[in-house]
Amino acid sequence: MIDLRYCSDPKGIDLDEVDLMAPVPETEPNRQYYFMAKLKKWVTQKKEELGRSLFCCTQTFGCQMNARDSEKILGILSKIGYEETESEDADLVIFNTCTVRENANLKVYGRLGQLKKYKNKNPEMITMMCGCMMQEKDVVDKIKKSYRNVDVIFGTHNIFKFAELLATRVFDKSEKKKMLVDVWEDTTEIVEELPVERKYSFKSGVNIMFGCNNFCSYCIVPYVRGRERSREPEDIIAEIKCLVKDGVVEVMLLGQNVNSYGKNLENPISFAQLLEKVEKIEGLERIRFMTSHPKDLSDELIEVMGRSKKICKQLHLPLQSGSSRLLKIMNRHYTKEDYLTLVEKIRKAVPDIALTTDIIVGFPGETDEDFEETMEVVEKVGYDSAFTFIYSKRTGTPAASMENQVPEDVVKVRFDRLLNKVQEIAAEKAAKDVGKVVDVLVEEVNEHDSSLVTGRTSQNYTVHFPGGEELIGKIVPVKLSESKGFYYYGEQM
Ligand code: SAH
Ligand code: SF4
Ligand code: F3S
């Protein structure tokens, strides 16, 4: 029996009951359950042979989409009997990669080199690579040439096939096993009802859509995640209900642009309408979502956020740049003025909302004036926090072939100025709430001081306060007594 505490297993199929003599099912997800059953038998045998457990390690790079994908992989691995470890000295190592900026790629190559020494020690070790980087042909070519220790490469579109891919590698009887590469260009398929494991018992990410159609001119995501496709609302609601039954009180609805959710479904439905359905799920206490594209954030959504009791008072609204001129070249479809008007509307509907953002510094052709406009918007909006990125050239995107790339030293000066401004404002913002009593969802015992627990407010601020592990997963009122800029100390009321 597997421990279902952190694991949603919607079909609840007992793998020992699967008939392995029958032909391999052609339809999903049954086909994958067949391979899981085959693998479970193999894992059990292997454990007996070795007299120990089989260990797997997943390393996840990138965004929440990738984090959720890794949970799907872990759901399958736990169902077939692997145990998870943080050490890369394991029987199965999976790198789930990101390619949004160049430094994300470099990190992966560094780690891949290190894996070779573990494989020398344990020749039966299996290494698998997946995620956004694998959607790029030159990356796969480089791995084929320089990292022969990799066993399986797959992409973002066929992650549901994980069990089948692992089985193909494990049951490959050839003497010199070839690297298995299975990367799809795109897909329209969404496979439901596979097991998924989650890190926390009380909160979970939930994909509502995949891919992106926006093609912001700097961004590689649409090329590696494919065209936008939404899950059916019934499937999303069923998944959340299942999670709630399993102890989840907070969900984060995930998509590259959640505001365009549902447009291409056979029975179209808006994101705001989906939120209203999710809101009705009994036992669910908190709803978050990301990411919102400013061009698609509707009045209907603002209204729903204003009256909702469950939607958290936090909105991530990527700005990218404060210059309307650059926003146009970035293909963002809003101006500085549109953005500021939107912020005003949102603050009117939800006065105590925490706003966060993403900003790129050094986009091709960014002038001092453009940058000053970004600084101005940052000051005007007063973000609770902001992720700031140095522009990274991504091969194949329109921005990569633009002339007038900004010199590195200029970018560095701008970046430091922006970061200082962002941090200064964030510290002021946080100090304002000292003395208030707010609801905190307790997430864990503090790793540095076990007399404290750590949780999050609706606005997504971290709070540390005295308490024990019995509070984990509970929402409790806490008085914020001291602000440390990015987090608070408090006392339970
Ligand atoms: N879909 C989301 C974000 C996806 S990527 C959205 O539209 O906001 C997360 C962030 O990475 C982006 O918001 C952007 O700020 C940053 N980013 C994307 N491509 C980049 C690049 N080439 N260089 C630097 N930052 C980039
Ligand atoms: Fe990239 Fe733009 Fe799509 Fe976000 S909306 S993933 S920044 S192309
Ligand atoms: Fe990275 Fe892919 Fe997410 S490129 S940011 S992991 S969608």
C-alpha cells in the first residue's frame, strides 16, 4: 500500500490487480497504469535482489509549472515503489529543466557533469532529463554529444508518458542501451487522472491550462510549452474536490496566462466564472492563481476578486517595463497608462491587495528614458515585492535578433538601482501592517528555531510565531508584532 496522505490518486487503481498478460491498452491513462504495474513488479524484485529500497531524486528548475510537473512524476514513482531522496547519488535521477534565461541552462550542464561520478559508482543508475530545455533541438544535440550518461530525454508535452518511458528503458534488453529521446513539438492532448504527489499536505498547485499564445518578443515559453489549451472546468473541480478530501485547504491555480483560461474550450467559460465554481467547493479555504497578464485581466475578474471570501489578497501582475514604447516592441499589448489604470481599479475593488510583479532590465534598445519610466511605475504602484531579471537573449525569439542590445555595464547599473528601489518600497510596505491581526496558514516548523512555526498571510507574507507542529495546515489569527522587511514576527491571538 502506498501512503496516500500527500498523494492524490484519482483512479485509485490497485497495480497488483492489473492484468499484465493482456495486450497493452491503447487509451490513456489506462496505458500508463499498465506500465506502472509492470514497473512496480520490477521495483519489488529489484528491492529484494539488492536488500534495500530503490531511491529516486528529482531536481526541479524554473517555475511553478515545472514544480507541478515534478509532482506528477513523483506521484508515479511513489505508486510504483520508489522512495524519494534529496541526494543525487540515487538509483534514478530526473532533471526537470527550465530555459527561460540562459543561466537556467548553465546550471543544468554543471549538474549533469557531476552526475557522471555517481553513475561510475552505480552503473545501473538511470538518468532522465525533461522540461522546457529539452524542447530545444540544440540542447538535445549537445547532450547526445557530450553527456552520454543520460538515459532518457523527454519534453514538456509527453510528461504523462513518464511510466512508459521509464519502462522502455528498464526493459530494454539490448546490450548497449541507446539514449531514448522522445520530444514532441506540440500537442492538443491533456491526459487526466494520473497519480500526483505533493510536497505539502495542506496546499497544492492545480494546472488549469497549459502553453501560451502570447509570444512576448523576449520569451521562449510559447516555443517550449506549445499552444494554449485549457482543462475542462469539470476536471479541475474534480481534482480540487479530491485534494480537499485529502486535506488541502489552499490551491494555486496555474497557467502562463490564467486570464485567457477557457476561451478555446468547446463550451467557453471565463477565468472569473471558473473562480466562482472553485469558490463554492466546501472545505477549500484559500485560492491563489498565477500568472495574470495585464492585457487580459477583465473587469469581471476584478469584481469576483472584490466579493470573494476565498481568493487571497495577492495578485502577481507582471509589468516587464514601464515604457509604453518598449512594451509595444515586447508585444505586451498594454501601455504604461493601461497598466496604472488597471492597478487603480484593482486597488479600488480590493483595497488591501498585495501586488507583485516581474520586470526585465536591459531589453534591446532600452534607453535611459525607458528605464526611468520603469522606475516611475515601480514607485507609483508600490509593489509588495518584485522579481527583477536581466534580459537574457533566447535563440529563436524575435528580440534575440534585434539590434542595439544594451551593454552589460549599463544594464548592471540599472539593475542595481531597480533592485534597491524595489527593496526599499517592499520594506516600507511590510512595516505598515505591524500591529494588525491577520489569518496565517501554518506551513512548517521553523527550520532555524523549532519553537517557532512559519506560515503565510492571505497577502502571501511569511510570518514566524511561537507554536508547535500541531498547527501545520491550520489557519490561525496572528498579531504581526515586528516587520523584517520581507517577513514578520508575530504572536498567535
Ligand atoms: N507567463 C508569465 C511568466 C513566464 S516567465 C507572464 O507572462 O508573466 C517569468 C518571467 O520571466 C517573465 O515574467 C519575465 O519577466 C521573465 N523573462 C521571460 N523571458 C525572459 C528573458 N528572455 N530574459 C529575462 N527575463 C525573462
Ligand atoms: Fe512568456 Fe509572455 Fe507567455 Fe508570459 S505571456 S509565458 S512572458 S510569452
Ligand atoms: Fe522555465 Fe519552462 Fe517555466 S522555461 S519558467 S520552466 S515554463
